[in-house]
Amino acid sequence: CGPPSFAAVDLGASSGRVMVGTAGPGVLELQEVHRFPNRPVRVAGTLYWDVLGLYRGVLDGLRAAGRAVPGGRPASVGIDSWAVDHGLLDASGTLLGNPVHYRDGRTDGAAERAAAVMPPRELYAATGLQHQPFNSLHQLVAARGTSALAAARHLLLIPDLMAYWLTGEMGTELTNASTTQLLDPRTGDWARPVAEAFGVDLALFPPLRRPGDPAGELLAEVLAECGLDGPVPVTAVGSHDTASAVAGVPAEGGRAFAYVATGTWSLAGVELEAPVLTEESRAANFTNELGVDGTVRYLRNIMGLWLLQECLRTWEADGLRPELEALLREAAKAPGLRSVVDASDPVFLPPGRMPERIAEACRRTGQPVPRDPAETVRCVLDSLALAHRRAVADAQRLSGREVEVVHVVGGGARNELLCRLTADACGLPVVAGPAEAAAFGNVLVQARAAGAVHGDLTALRSLLRTTQPLRHHEPMGDRGAWERAEAAVCG
Ligand code: ADP
Ligand code: LRH
């Protein structure tokens, strides 16, 4: 028989997918067996994830995976998703309400309330986490006093919740736990003084598990529902999608690299062995999230292709029938760097009429307002490339790690214009791909745990590099133009 196949569940903010990955020495293949939209729902003023709809997508995907793999069942299943969000469960393991979306306004003002409990400097020194209004800690501050939090006996991050429904076993996967602002990135254990100060009961979190650890087996009812023969083990992977995506960067050993994992968000930074907890790093809003194999993902969150997704949604609602590929072709011809916005500005965080918000940001900063959808798309892509440039430069300066190449992975790696602009803006070569880096990282960790592939992250990445098609972009154009654009955004 050939090398084993694994099912990777990867839930992104824009879509969920189940992929079948086959891995062995010199072999790495990925096949998408099911993709489903991830459409949040607003109910009575609160924005929720449709968590049961997503779980149904996972079950449909596992059924499709069973049909796609030789022998009818995957060697194991791994699950990753976006970070910070969670479900609260009562003592019997019943979900107490729908998980709230990180873009919901319930965390408005929570950061200020948190700062009154612990000065941001102290919180950063203890957790290394950047300020984001939606960090799990802020969500818990916002949820204080609610009946759901009072009744909760367990808190499960989204991939851990899916794993619990599939296996009946609870755990807290470490890379995603590092996005809660309750973990100490130096020790990989809970930051107990922080939890105590905020009155967060750490007993809500089931025991920590690491990528590669066993995470149970599919329940009999799940096997029956998915038409699978058991046993099918579940393996913990880098359950934060960005941790899996960074594991799935096809970097070359010995060549220092930065990464931009670009999908709904752009996560841009470097991989380190230890966190950077300096005051300068906090001021630059860099985060220290944990990665696979004890690495630190030192990065900045940039608004990402959400800006484009939300423009498309607005134009669709206005009856314009936008077509992504045509718009990107037009945007490539539109004048470059005509106007740029700050792609880290929280003004772009909530859903709703993005083209107007972009136009308003241009007006506010005295720049020309985009005149049509193509110019708006160009403004978004120029702004993202500029934000990538700033993050890559800041990551190097703050960590002391100089890089030779930028790897662009995630759905945005399919966007040639964005990759080319990122190379030009950073003044560094860009290697683009794979677009499904998170699923690759997920599969590789499972495959190593199963003994199908061996070695450290460098070895896993070398398998990616030698098996996957990648596109290379050399930096071109006028560097001075990017410097002037940066000055326009940063003042
Ligand atoms: P997430 O995991 O956050 O849901 P993805 O990594 O799947 O996001 O990336 C989705 C984004 O990738 C889309 O919003 C779109 O901008 C971009 N994308 C996907 N396919 C293409 C394509 N063929 N050409 C250009 N961009 C693409
Ligand atoms: C990307 C991501 C990112 C988080 C955000 C909430 O999908 O996981 O790393 O900051 O979603």
C-alpha cells in the first residue's frame, strides 16, 4: 500500500474546507474534498458564527474524505480554525449559546476596562499578545455578568469544540490557547497571575495539548453519520489556522524568511525561538503567538483580504455583480499608489459598506478618493502591500532577525497582483504559495505524529518545497514611491 492519507479540517473566516492529504517520504499531495461557505449570522444585534452549520460542513467533509481515501478511512483527522473565539459549555457538555463572532461589537470598551485591571505594559510582559479588541480575554471581560458565563463549566476554542463534538474528549490546543491573552509564551503554560487579576477561572479550560498529541477517536455516532469504519483517531495539530499556515511555509533551511499568511487576515512576521516582550514591541503592536514545535510566531495582524471580501459583498448587495478575476485584471491596470489606507486601522474591523469606509479614509488623509471598483481594489491591494512592507521591516528591527525572502501563503497567494506588489513594497523576493498552507501544515503534523514523515519543521518544509508549485516574484519598481506612501499613511 502507498503512503497514508489524512483528513485536514481547516475552518477559515470566509470558508471551511476538508482536504485529504497524502504524505510519505518524497510524497505530499493535497486534494480538496469539500468546501462550504462560512456565513456569520446577526441575531438580535449580536453577530454569531453559525457553529452547527460549520459542524455539518465538517461531517459532510469527513464523509467525502472517506470516499476519497484508499481503504475508505483517513489515517487520522486534524482540525484548525481561526483564533480567539470559543464556546461555553455547561457541566453536562451542552453548548450554552452560539459562539459570538470576533467582529461583534460586544468587546467595544473592553480593552479600556481591561487596562483598568492591569496596565497594558504588564499584560504584554506576561502574555506577549498584541492589543486586539477581540482577544479572548477581552471577550471574557465583555461577557462578565452574563448567565452563560455564570453557568459555564468548560470553555472550548472553536477547533477544540469541533474536536469535542467529534470525539467526546475535551482539550485545549496550545497554539490557539496562545491567542487568548491568558498564556505565558515563555513557558507555554497559563499566565496564572493574569487570569487571577481578571477573575478568569482557568478550570474552564480543559488540559493543554500540543500539536502532534492524540486527541481522541471519532465517536461511533460520527463514524455512522460519515459512513466511516473505525477507529479513526483525531490528532492535535497547530489548531490555530495561522500556526498551521506558518508550519506550511515552504521555507528553505538556512535562508532567513518572513511570512505573510494572507486570507481574511494578513498575518505578517517572522518565526522565532523565543518571544520578544519589549515595550518597543508592544508599542508596535506585535504579537507573540506560539507555533508548531515550540516556535514563536512574531507577527502583526493586518486587516487582510477582508477589505476586498467586504467590498465585493457591498457591490453584490448593490446589484453590481462583481467578478473577482476581472476586477483584479482592471486593478492591475489602474494607477498604482494613487491613494493608500492604513490596513491595521480598527475602523475596518466590523462588517458593512467597505467601499465607503475606504473612500472616507482617503478623504480624511487628503488623498484622492477611488473613482470606481477597480481603483478601490487597487487601493486595497496597494494598502495591503504597504502594510506587509511595514510589518516585515518592523519584525526584523524588533527581533534582530534579518530576512532574505518573504513567503506569501494562504488564499492571497493566488492573487498575483498582491504578491507582486508585496515584493515591490518589501524590496525582497516573494515566494508565493501554497494557497492552502494551513491544510498542508495540518496534514504534515498529523503525518509526522503517525510516523509517515520524519524530522523537524525544516524537513517538513523541504517536503513542501520539493513537491508543490510555487511562484517567484523579484522586487521591481520605484522604492521611493513606497517610502512616500508609507509617509502618507504613518505621518
Ligand atoms: P480564510 O481562510 O481566512 O477564509 P483564504 O486563505 O481561503 O481565507 O483566502 C480567501 C481569499 O483568497 C479570498 O477572499 C480572495 O481574496 C483570495 N482568493 C481566493 N482565490 C483567489 C483567486 N483565484 N484569485 C485571487 N484571489 C483569490
Ligand atoms: C486568521 C486568524 C488570525 C486571528 C484572527 C482572529 O484566520 O486566526 O490569526 O488573529 O483569525
